[in-house]
Amino acid sequence: MITVVGSGRVGATTAAMLGLMGLDKKIVLIDIIKGLPQGEALDLNHMSSILGLDVYYYGSNDYADMKGSDLVIVTAGLARKPGMTREQLLEQNANIVWSIGKDVAKHAPDSVVILTTNPLDAMVYVMWKATGFPRERIVGFSGVLDGGRLAFYTAQKLGVSPSAIIPVVLGQHGESMFPVPSRSYLYGIPLDKLLKPEDYKEVVDETVKAGARITELRGFSSNWAPGAGVALMAKAVKRDEKRALVASVVLRGEYGVDGLPVEVPLILGRGGAEKVLEIELSPDEKNKLAQSVEAIRKLINSLPNQYK
Ligand code: NAI
């Protein structure tokens, strides 16, 4: 059984994709708004009926209904409005994620948690502290999204399919994220050998600003690409794929960081983030990653003490 906490745009989109990908027979949707998860579940059940999918959706306002879930996806919390940064969501979302974390520990103590709530890395930290789970079982979604965006903009510049590009974005999911051109490849060729420096700068700029751009254009933040990316991660966990992707996990000495969540390449499987992959970085790249890690540290330091 999979539970999706938060039945807003990202939660509902994710739930649809989980069903379409056939990842479980039962998907529970939980939200604090009365009627919302029940209404989404009903609509999704009608979708399954039309498409002949073997999945049943159940909507609830009771956290106890996540009991029996081996995967809990948390998309609950405030999202950015036009002009806002992810960091401005810190205090309110920390409160939400903390309380959900306590319920996850109580009702789904053996689950793997995939989290989207922003500011992402700080929320991974809060969820890790609230549940008391081993670090492997709290995985933050963002690297797949940032990487997908980097691949898209690069592909547009080069006139190739984005699927031919393996993107590597490290550090923070935010303004100081660090896309690494020397380690992102088009079929073995590093992007810094393919793109002129000014083109690469443009690609990175577009990647960093992509989320804000969508929010400015339509008045609410992205949901289709996040839903797809979270479902991809859910598949890696449910099918024990041991898939390599970039996600946020608390580091234990890797990249010289201890006790902070950072977007890094890792192997995702049944046990969660089963292994962190350490990429060799040049001194300049190490420096850029360190700056991004500092931004995460600063944000976590500014969390109220009860969440640390
Ligand atoms: P939304 O506003 O559409 O939905 C959020 C839902 O969470 C609402 O239905 C709300 O009632 C619910 N909620 C609030 N407190 C809750 C609680 N204690 N328990 C259960 N449900 C609760 O927002 P959207 O667009 O779905 O985004 C959700 C979160 O994901 C935001 O924090 C957003 O910034 C983040 N996000 C992160 C991305 C990433 O790459 N990591 C990408 C897109 C969104």
C-alpha cells in the first residue's frame, strides 16, 4: 500500500501517476481538508475504471489510515505564490512536516518516505528528526526535477532528445543549486565540452529559475513534472530497482558533510537511499558544492529549536 499525504496539486498528480504505472493495488490519499482527499480518490477511481487499472484509491482525513503502507509520499504544505522563494515557506512547512513525521513514525514505522515539501532539504531534515528513521528511509524529491529541467534546456540548445542526457545537479534545491557541467553527459560527452560557456550559463539560469517561471506564468507552482519524478522514485522503491538518480538525503561524511541533507546521486531501492554515490569533483566544483551546502546549513540553523 502507498500513502500520499497532501491531496493538493502535487499529491493528486502523483497519485494519478502511481496508478497509471501500476505501482500498487491500494493508494491512500490523506489531507487535512475535509472532502478533498475523498473527492480526489473518487475521481481517480473513475479514471481507473475508464482505463481498466488494477488500483483502488481511498481518501481520508485520518493519518491512521496510512497503516500498512510500505511507502509514504509527503506532498503536504504550503507552495510558493508568485514572487516567493522556497525559503519563505520554512517555518509553516516545518510545523506541518514535523506533525506528519510523528504520525508516519506511529502508523507506518517501517516505511520509506519520499518528501516534496519545500524548502526541500530543510524539510528532509525535519522529517528525519520527527520520525527518528535511519537516514536511508527519508528521501527528498528534487534532483530528478532539477536534472529533468537541465536536460530539457540543454536538449533544446543541442537539438537532441532530453533522454540522451544524464544530468547531475548537486547541493540545494533552491537558488544555490549546483548543476555540474563536467559530470552531466550527452552519451559520454560532458556538457562543458558540448556547450559554449555562455550557452551553458543560460541553460543553468533557466534550470534554476524554471520553478519560479512556471509559478509566474500560471499563478501556482509546478505539479506535472514533480508528479512524474516522484512516481519514478516510487517505482524505484516499490520494485527495488536500485536506480541511480539524484535526490536529497542526510549525508554521513560523504562529500565531507555530516548530518545535513544534500542533493546527491544515490541508489534508490526497497531500503530507500541504499548507497550514496560520490562523484570526484575539481577544487572549483568542490567550492561551488560547499557554497550550496552552506545555504542548506544556514536554513536548517534558522529552524526553531523544537525541530532540530
Ligand atoms: P497545494 O497547495 O496544491 O497542496 C498542498 C496540500 O497540503 C493542500 O491540499 C493542503 O490542505 C495539504 N496540507 C497542509 N497541511 C497538511 C497536513 N498537516 N496534513 C495533510 N495535508 C496537509 O501545494 P502543491 O503544489 O501540491 O505543493 C506541495 C508542496 O510541494 C509545497 O511545499 C511545494 O512547494 C512543494 N513542491 C516541491 C517540489 C520539489 O521539487 N521538491 C516541486 C513542486 C512542489
